[in-house]
Amino acid sequence: MLAARFADGSLLLAIVALIALEAAALVWLWYRRGTGLAPREYLGNLVSGGLLMMAVRAALLDQSWMIVAMWLLGALSAHMLDVLLRWRWPVGHPRFKD
């Protein structure tokens, strides 16, 4: 049963839905109650993970290599943005922020 859900991609869609639900709950906690991490700290990571799940799903469903590459490029872009937002610039650098 689990193998069939994995093979038809529905398990991966459920994982992506859980990632979206987690993101919504964390954003809600941050803005409504002021607790937890700032969305900037984790959204890039969650988006990247979700897009990787979609790339795996596309490959399992034997979709075009261009579709798989599109999902992977999106995941790479989200990851690069996440790294850039987390980067700690040295003191004195023009992009340094306290």
C-alpha cells in the first residue's frame, strides 16, 4: 500500500502539503504570538525541500526531464536565497548589518 502511494506520487504530495501546513503554522505563531523563529530563518529551507519533493515526484511519474529540471532549478534558487539571507558578513563589509 505504501509502495503504491510512493509510486503514484500521492505520498510526496502529502509530504509537500505537510510542509506547507508547517510553514503556515510557524508564520502564524510568529506574527500572532511573537514566538518561534522569524519566517526569514526557515522559509527558504522549507520551500527548497518542497520543491525537491516535487522533483522526485516528477521523476517517479516519468515526466519530461525539463519538468524535473524546472523543479530542481526552483529548489536551487530557494536554497541560494536562503543561504544569502543567512550569510554573516564580516564587520566593516558594505553589506554588514547588525
